[in-house]
Amino acid sequence: MPAPTATQKPERRSSARVPAELDLTLSRGKGNPIMGRTLDLGPGGMRVATARPLAVDEVLTFDFWLDSHARAVSGAARVLREYAGQTYALRFEKLDGEEEAALSSFVVKSAG
């Protein structure tokens, strides 16, 4: 892949994402769960809006439901960056093979 020119921004995301608004619960080691919603979702991560602030580089556990509550997805994700209004980019740090496959299938179905 050629290097970006001065007018192009490099692509930071390593996998495709699709718009997806799903209820989400994030948890830290201590304290109450943080409620939020996914805004987009892909096999490598998600963009989320939360009710409380998150810290960049923080690792949280998460869970949400795919496909009308047919499939729960849970794991760990790292906060990569913050956008305006308590919106964040998260990268999945720990998912099992079945959850990765379910996410990939969801992205393919949603994009198609």
C-alpha cells in the first residue's frame, strides 16, 4: 500500500465496520458498570457512546447482544481515542474464536 500523501490521512482501522446501534455494558475492575451504545462495529473494534467518561488506553470488559439477542458477545477492549461528546474508539483485546466469527458474520450481513 502506498504511503499517504500530505492531503490523505492514513487509515488507522485494520478492519471494516458497519453502523450498528446495540446496547452495551462496559465494566472496570471496580465501580458500577458503564452503560452505552455501539455506533459502529467490526471484527476488530467498535465506536461507542457512553453515559460516563472513559480514559484513553483503559482496558474494559464489555458485553452486548448481536442479532436480536440471539448471540451474546463479551470480551475485553482498549480505548484508543476519544471523539466529541463521550464517544470513543475501542479495539478488541480479547475475544474467543466463536465471538470473532459471530462479529465477522454480523458485519458481512449488515454490509450486504
